[in-house]
Amino acid sequence: MAGITLAQAQAQLDAYLVAETKILTNQEYTFAGRSLKRADLASIQAGISLWNERVQTLTRSAQGRGRAITVSPR
């Protein structure tokens, strides 16, 4: 994930959330006998999951909390 900042990841997540809202309100149109489908909802939701994970990872890194490690004594 080198090079992606938290701000960039958050912007992407925000864009995907806006796209999902638009799709949910007007997924498909029919006008003059022609149909137009905005986008594939499943693809947008997959993008939301991906960018949400990146935002969470970058947020944890920025707060100094990387992955949690459990250590158990022998």
C-alpha cells in the first residue's frame, strides 16, 4: 500500500459510498425504449469493502497501532 495516504483512501471510500447511493436510487433507467444501467452494485460494494479496509489500516498505522500480536507464555 506504499504511496497511498489516509486522505486519498478516505476520498476513494467516500466516492464509492456516493456511487452506491446513486446506484441504489436509480440503478436502471428506461428512456425511449432504451435501457441504461448505471453500474454493477456488487462491484461498488466490493470497492467499499476494499477502501474501508485500507482506511482502517492506515488509521491504525497513523495512531501507532499496527497489527495486534498475541503472545502466550510457554
